[in-house]
Amino acid sequence: MPYAYGAKVEHEFETDHLNVWLTFRHPMDQDLTPPLALWLLEADVVPINISTSVWQDDFTLLLTSATITTYPERVLLAYDGPDGNLQTTWGKDWEPWGPILSTDIGRRDAFADRGDPAVYDFDKDDLTKDGTWHDMDLSGIVPEKATAVFIIGHLQGNAVDWKISFRKNGNVNEISHGGMETLRANVERHRSSIVALDDDRKIEYKVDDEAWDILNLAVKGWWF
């Protein structure tokens, strides 16, 4: 006879695979492991295969899928049981369950302050100043899973309206971009900009072809 149903489901994406932890309400028999095909896993409505299953303790089973390469926004798991290879320690089969929405334990939906940087990340000599768009790779600064970055800039030139612009890597329209510009000649400005990141943690920038006195940039933080 089936005994109980459901489980606590949590997941974490790690670059090229997805870990899914199942926590059962009762101790389970670790000598038994149900066939992988009984786990019905979906990531963003797309079915994905389970590659391995390993007991972590009497209550926790770790499932891993190595067939996913992009960060999922929504993960569901169902169990197509019952099966004699998923039982409590006293020999009762675990009941099947329909799709359960998994909790993403690897993602923080909040702003992360970088702290107090002692040096700038980029200065005028690091940037291509020709009035066209170029990639800026922030993967050495911003962690995986970040979706947007907060950039501060200190800039100065000997004329008004000299600009540096930012946009998400791959964007082409002129509407969705931000930036900074000189407001008065020979007066340093402190400005900031929020820019969406692509999956590789890159953005694009465009700097006017001018003889900048100061053009320093630092990443102040990011959003997940």
C-alpha cells in the first residue's frame, strides 16, 4: 500500500547542470533507488531528463540533470509512482504526486552591494573612445546569476555634452540605453547607471571620441 505523498522540492542551477533536492517527511530506505524515468522534471515547461539520483541521508534524495545549459525561471517535479524502490524504512511505498513547484535556493532576488572598492574597474585608457558600441565584459567582477549591474562613473572634459552610454549586450534600439555626460566644462561629475546583463555578464558601452580628462568607472553592485 502507498504510504505518503509529496516532498519538499528545492533546486540550484550550476552553469551546465541542475541539482534538485527532495526532502521527505519520513526516513527512507537508502538501499532502494527508483528508476530515473519516474521523475518527471520540467524547466520552463520543457521536460528534461534526470541523469543521476543519490541519497544524501535518510530524508534527502539529490537528483541531477545534465541536459540543461540555461538558467531556468521555473522548475516543476512530479513523481510517477508508486514503485517498490521508493519506500520508507519500514517498507511502505511512497505515493505518486503531481507537479510541485521547486524553490530556487541558489538565487537571491535582491540587490547585492559590492562594498567599498578601493580602485576603479575601468579608466579612460581601458575604453575605446570612437563613438561606436563595444562589449564590456564584467564576468570577472559580477557573479553568475546576476541580471543587472549598478555602475558609478566619474567624468570630466573641457566641453559640455560629452557622453558615455550603456545598454544590454545585443540590444540595437536607441530607446533602451542609459549613460552619463559632462554638464559643464572642466567640472568633474559623479553619475550612475543601471544596465541589464546578458547571460555572459557582458554589457555594451559607447564613448564619444573626445580628449577626456577623467573617465573612471566602477561597479557598485548588482541585482539577482
